[in-house]
Amino acid sequence: MRRLPVISGRELIQALRQPGYEVSRIRGSHARLVCSGRPSVTVPLHDELDRGTLSAILKRVGLSASELRELLSR
């Protein structure tokens, strides 16, 4: 597996919008994303996401690091 990119929470939200996730609410420094037929996920709105946090989010939504890189490059 390739190394995970260093990205912000807002960049991750933009990437997750492409496969259909939408922000359902923002509370404090966290955004809740939902998508029909997929598990919901909470994304911290930090300037830089920890690799463990990013890895857990990607695992929950079913994306690999290479798929994330592809979404980020669009």
C-alpha cells in the first residue's frame, strides 16, 4: 500500500463528495458525511489529518490510498 497523502479535513471532504458523500452537519471542528447505501463517517476539520485517522476513515468508506489520490487529482 502506498503512503497516505498529508491532507486537510476539508480536502478529504471534497474528495469524498465525488463518490456521493454529502455533509449532513458540522458541529464544532467535525463534519458528519452521509451517503445513501454507505456507512456515514465523521471527518475532523483539521489543517492536517493524522495518518491513523485518515486510514480509519478510508477503511470505513472502502477506499484505498491510491483511490484517494485519484479523487484528489480530479
